[in-house]
Amino acid sequence: MEREGSLKKADGYLAVLLWREYKKGNKAALDTLVRYNLEDVVNMQYLADWVYNEGVSRLLIPLEMLPVPSKYNVDVPFDENW
């Protein structure tokens, strides 16, 4: 699942760097880390339903697919310079 906007290329390594910066006193780094993690959490239902449907589609028995919700748009401010 791809992120939108300036966090599009963010990954787990950036999360580590943001935490280290926050521990040094950089509040903006924490805001960005919170936003990064929040995007993961709120889209977990979308991902779970999508993965379930992918698995069901490969079975030889008919099972009902789940309706996949759209991805959530997270509107929490953060420092976009990361």
C-alpha cells in the first residue's frame, strides 16, 4: 500500500531516524513519526480485507468476499521536510 504526498517514500528506517531526532529534542520529528504510524494504523482494515479477499479468491470452495473499504485519508499536520 502506497502512501500519499511527502511521506510517499517513507519507510521503517525513516521511522527510526525520526525517533532518534525526537529523543534529541526535535518535536517536529515526533509529529512526523506520529503521522507515519497513524497512516499505518488507520489503513489496517483496508489491508486486512484486501488480503483476505486475495486468499479466498485462490480457494477451490466458494466463499463470500469482504467489501474492501477505501483507504483512509489522514489529515494530521506534520513536518513535511523529512
